[in-house]
Amino acid sequence: MLKNKTIILGVTGSIAAYKAAEITSWAKKQHADVNVIMTKNAQYFINPITFETLSGNKCLTDTFDRNFQYNVEHVELAKRADLFVVAPASADFIAKAANGIADDMLTTTFLASTCEKLIFPAMNTRMYENPITQDNIAKLKRFGIKVIEPGAGYLACGDTGKGKLLLIEDIEEHILLHAAYDHDLSGKKILVSAGPTCEDIDPVRFITNHSTGRMGYAVARNAARRGADVTLVSGPVSLKEPVGVNTVHVTSAQEMFDEITAVSDEQDIIVMTAAVADMKPVNKAAEKIHKVTMPDAIKLTTNPDILSYLGANRREGQKIIGFSMETENLVENSRLKLRKKHCDMIVANCLKVAGAGFGTETNVVTLISADRMQELPIMSKDEVAEKIFDFIQKDC
């Protein structure tokens, strides 16, 4: 995902410095050109050779190193960089960066770089919460530098509180958010629905389906990585909220309808991946229904059809994308849904195809618009999400 991207990784004097090796290894596997710059104090925690081995590049440590090419190394690297990441970032580095101090290789290159910059603090809780540090962080943010709030928990010093380096997987997500794509959806507002809905029968039972939300979360994640302003309306799932996405949690179909229609007019693209329950019980029992009084049948009524409402009430220029889960006549049923719901595109898949459907890491879909159809092979749901937005921009 980071092919042809140049990433500078700054490593400062924090006990969490060793975790930067994992970031380097991951970014290299994503085919990025990773260039690590260490402060003098960082070298007390981890050896530069580690980063050179993992990145395949020289680890820069000394502004006045005489073993260099004729070009001014920190300036040339600053010109090439697509993203500048500092992880972990000490209080000392944050103070210097906020005040334009350039007294070593890291701060000099940081000051010379014009690319997007991400700072991941890691320090003692009292240092992080100190008003001076907070003022420095606020100052960096005013200059457009993104300072990501650290985690909280047990710290190496024995204290408990905020100041832990963010989880590596979350740092990786932030890097992908800012560097994985050219932001071809920048300026677009996109709404995505995901997951199942749950319709209560009584306080302990409900009607739902097998949706895990993985496809919808992948769609929201891809839209955010491509620069869109993304709102995700999610039914009950066991997934982490995508980084850079405004996630709204709902339970029932009516709640999902209310949340989506409240903001639908603002959206440029709406992608309805959610498996919304068609029916709900007429009445929710106030107490648990016991077997001896269990009715022969639960009386049901219809839920609002969110996709139909959006298609019928769309504003000019808005694109509506629906999903179709079928067990037979995939193309015919999906084309019918495309016309009936007034959609621009249907993403169709069949539960009977291996690797497709609920609860899988992969999907096999057919993209259908009024004028075109594209069958995709089995691929990850993140790859499917990328293809969906490529199709939307070209054929919708």
C-alpha cells in the first residue's frame, strides 16, 4: 500500500524507542522507502544497525557526519519525503519542534520538511500533562502538524496514566490514512452503513443476521485513506472503529434510518453495505417470554427501507450505492434492485460462492451500474473497497 512512498521515521529518547523497529519492518513490507533518523538519546535504547537492517537504508544520527554524499543530506531527504512520522516523540522533541529549534539531524530535517507530519508522543504522564507540553502540542497543531493522542495505562516508570506510545497497529493505520493513497476523494463527504441491525423481541432475545460489518468497515477505511470526510453508521459489531472516520453506533433499523437520514442531504456518496433487518416484532415484550407462554408465532411488521428512501429523496449530483446479497439469479436480481431502489450502482455477491458473504476476510463481488458490469475475482475486503471507489469515480 505504500509503494513509491518515502517515509521518514524519527525516533527519540524514549523507552518506547524499540517499538519503532516494528514500525520500520511493517512499512518496509508495505514497499515504502523508509528512512530512520535517531536522536543521540534514542541510541541508548536501540542501536542504529537495527534500523539499517530493517529498512535497507542508512540510519541518520549525526548532522555533521563526514561520510556523506555532496548533497545536503537532511535537505534532500526532506524534499523527497511523502510523510514524516516521529514515533516515539519525547517531550524534548515536541518542545524543540514547536519552537523551531534545529540542533540535531532529526529536528533539522523536521524543520526542512514540507510534507505531512505525524507525531506520536510517549512520555511520563506528568510530563505529558504538564501545561508547557500541552501548550507545545497546541502550537504544533496550529501549524498543521498532527499530534496523535497517546494511549493510557501502566507506564515503564511505574506510573499509570496517559503517555503510552499508541499501539503499533494504530500507528500503522494513521500512516496508511495519510500516505497510502493520493487523496482523490478529498473534499467529498461520504456516508457508509455497516453491520447488522438487531430487533428486540424481549429483553433477552432479538432478530438479527450474520453480518460482521467487515465489508462496510473496509469501505469506510478506504474512503478515509483517499481523503474523504467519512461518516460510518454501524450496527452492533466486534470491530475497531476505523482511524479517521466519524463512527456512529446504532442497534435497530429505525435508529439506523434516523441517523442516516439526518445527514444524508450533506453527503456526496452514500454506500449502504449494512444488512438491515427487513422485519421487526410489532411489540417488544417488557419481560422475558418463557417457554410455557411462548406464542406460536411472533407478529412482525416491516422496517423502514433505508435504501429506497435515499434513492427516492436524493439530491442532485448525489451517488447512491447499494449492496445485494443473493443465493440465486445474482445479476438479474441485482439489476432489478438497481432500478427499483434508484441506485447508481449495486455491489452484488452470492452466499454460495466460496470466499464470499458474511464473516469472511475475502469477498467475491460483481459491480453493476446502468451501463456496465464488472466481475471481480476473490480478493480481500479492503481490495474490494478500493475497486468499489474506482468504479464509482469512473462509471457512476
